[in-house]
Amino acid sequence: MVGSLAVVSFIISSSVVWNLPGSAFVDGSPARGAYHFAMFVPVNRNAFVEDLVSGAKRAAAQSGVALSVRSIDSAGTSLRMAKYLGADGAVVFPNPDDALMGELLGVLRGTGLPIVLADHNVPAEQPWPFVGTNNFDLGRKAGAIAMEGAASRNGTRAEGIRLAIVYSDKTPWIYAERELVEMGISSTLGTRLAPPIERLRTDRNPRDAERIVYELVKVVPPITAVMFTDIDDTVAGAQALVDLNLVGKIDVVGFGSTDGIREFIKKGVIRSSLFVHPETIGFQAIRSLVELKRTGYTSQSVDTGIDVVGPESVPSWQYGRSSAPKGESSK
């Protein structure tokens, strides 16, 4: 009896069901013939996750399906209970614990529930349909920015690049695939990279990158380039370099394209920033799930791409909830 009450309580309290334009509802439930999809996202939501959810809501509205959004805690409780939801499919943005996520997703797969993973892939014997960015490509493009900065300082020579990467608890899915990021960097820089790569990690404090930058300036031999993997860290770290009068001495590879980041790019504090498309990830994940549910098939991997935001492209780029998915117009 207690177990049954727990299940009912979970179903009622753990989600928000979006009654979307174009989706069919009868008394709060999907009408006959309409799909109900569940979306599972990290419990700690930042702008990236919110934009991913926004893209998913847009696709659900266009596809005429109901979408409920649930949070994944560190124990994966919502995924453990997912079989009781009666959902027709699930989009999962896994947390970085691949072992736990693999176990829970495997149990769900055994129930026959169609599943699409978003942004962070989880290793599996039978690969999951995946929509997101390629973190090897993220590293490759970061390496190219660092090489461009070194060449601009040293004439045509881009050698002896000493790189630091600032990972973050605010974007744990990038940290979870750090090997791919660093392989991408190494593939671009080759012998121009002076090993080892300095690895640091910020906590959830949006200004923690300031502390990291103050630590970095003490490193010997000195760091020549730093890559950030979070929006808040990019802004806080860039401001710290301004305060330390180190603009132009350390090349900054940013992450995202907020107003603040674009302003730092204009001023030359940040050389370029890497821009992913969270709305596109959410949008395409729902589209892929609809296809999987209707036909039994969908693309095994959809790469939503990474753009480089530099001085020449600053006026046309914006990261935020007003940005439309790639290939979609804002409405």
C-alpha cells in the first residue's frame, strides 16, 4: 500500500505537463491518438537546460504531442519510476554518472519504451539514438582558436601553446566527456601544444572562475590560453583578466554568446567563443522521438553543430531563450 502511494505521489508531484498549442488534451490527459512523451533533465537547471526544454516544447507543439518534464536527481529516482508514467516515449538528458544512467536506461529499454538521449551520450552495447554536439569537435575548434591567438602574437609561429581548460560543475556533461574534448584539442594543435594541459574545475558559484583565474596566473611556465566550458565562468574569468591587466596576454576561448560575452569579444578580452544550440538539441530530440515512435526507426546520431563566435560574427549571434533552433524561425 505504501509503495502504491509513493508511485501515485511521484506521478502527481514530480512533473510539469505542458498543455501546448497544437497538442490534444481531454481533461488534462492526452486525447486518443496523441502521444505523451516524458522529458528527463538535470535537477539543477541553468540557462542551457532551460533553452533545451524550450526547444523540446516547441517541437512538441508542432508535432501535436503532450510533453511532461521531470528532473533527474543524483540517485536517478525519476528514471527508476518512469515505467509507471504510461508515457509513449522519453527524451533523457542524462547526468554524468554513466554507470548509473546506463543501468537505469537499460531497465527502461527492457520495457520497450522508445528513448532518445539529448546532449550527453551514455555508452551502451546497443547505442542509443542521440541528439547533441560532438565534444571532440568542441575541442578541435577550441584548439583552432588557441592556435590563431598564438599565431597573432608570434607572427606566423604558433608554438609552445600552454593551455588550461576550466571545467565546471555547472556543465557536468562536458566534464563527463573531457577525454573527447582534449583529444580534439590535441588533434588540432599537435606538437604546438606544450603538455600537459592544465585542468581546473569550478563549482556552482557563478563567480568561481575568478578564483580559478587568480590561480592560473601563478602557474609556471605561464599559461598562454584558457578554455572555459560554462557561460558564467566565461564572463567571470574574462572580467578577472581585465582586473589583472592581462588582456592580450592570455587567449580566452569562451563558451556561449550572451550579451556580456559578445561585449568581451568586441573589446578583445575574449578571442572567440564556442556556441552550441540547446534549443536545437531539444527540438530535434522530440522530432527524433516522434519518428522513432511512429516508424520504429530514427537516425542513430544527430549532430546539432558548434559555431565559433568571433569579432566578425558578434552582431548576429545571441545565446538565450529568444534564440530560435537552427532552421526554425522565432515565433
